[in-house]
Amino acid sequence: MRRPGGYTFTIENKKGDHPMSLGENIARLMQRKHYYFVPYGQDDPFAKPQSLKADLALLPAAVDAALRGEQLQPVLLGQRNA
């Protein structure tokens, strides 16, 4: 989806990147204006402690909120299944 003056994109670590770099990048983007996130959470904190997964069931609501210039809350969800 394109918003006037902005684009939708995903954030992904490259193989070999330090796991903290993804969290730092997300934190930087969350501080910027006109960047909106689909709420996300850990899908398997024990087997994949660095893994985050968006709840795509919330995508329509997140898009509606972003078009109003708002961030759907909460952004960080509890443990996600699947």
C-alpha cells in the first residue's frame, strides 16, 4: 500500500546479522512520523527467542488506523500461536 509520501515495507535481518540490530532498527522506526506497524509478538519464545510475527488478522484495522495517521494499539502483543 502506498500512502502519500510513504511506502509500506517489511524489516528483516540478514543472515549473520546480530539479533539486536533488528530490535534497534524497529525502535528507530517507531520514533519516526508516518511509520505504522501491524501489531506483532513472539510466535515461539522458547524455540525461536528472536522471532517476531505480525498478527495479519489485524492488518485491515492497522491499515485503517494508519490512513487516519494513528498507530493501532497495542503494537507489541503477547505470545502468538502459529
